[in-house]
Amino acid sequence: MTAPPWGHKPPPVEDVTTYWTTVPPAMSPRCGYWITRHHYGTWRSNRWIRRQGYHAAAEWLGVWIWEYLHVIRPLFEEEGA
């Protein structure tokens, strides 16, 4: 099976609360996946994710809470979501 240009979805982080208030030492592969998908225009936030709290959204996306709050959510704001 051929991989899409953005690659296959990596596994989610084990515990989204590991990096809640502190910056992770490196971006998780799953966060990089969502950023790449957004860059290619193949993923946008949906209403369900935007209505969730940050913990539930981070769980759903498989990223650390810090990544959701400081990397992913700003992408939603750029979209005008």
C-alpha cells in the first residue's frame, strides 16, 4: 500500500497529560502528522473537536495537551474556526 504524501498516522502519545504545562523536549510524531495534514490541506478541525475541552481534544487527536494548546489549536484559529 502506498503511503499518502503526509505519511501514515503514527500511534498516539501514551499519556496526554505528560506534557501539560511544560514544553515537550520534541514534538510528538502524531502532532507532526496533524501539522503536515493541515499544511497539505487534507485536514481541518471539525465542530466536534472545537467544542471539546482541551483534554478531550488532545485525547482524540493523540497529542500531548501542551501540543494541543500551543500548536494545534492555533491552527484552528488561523482557519477562522
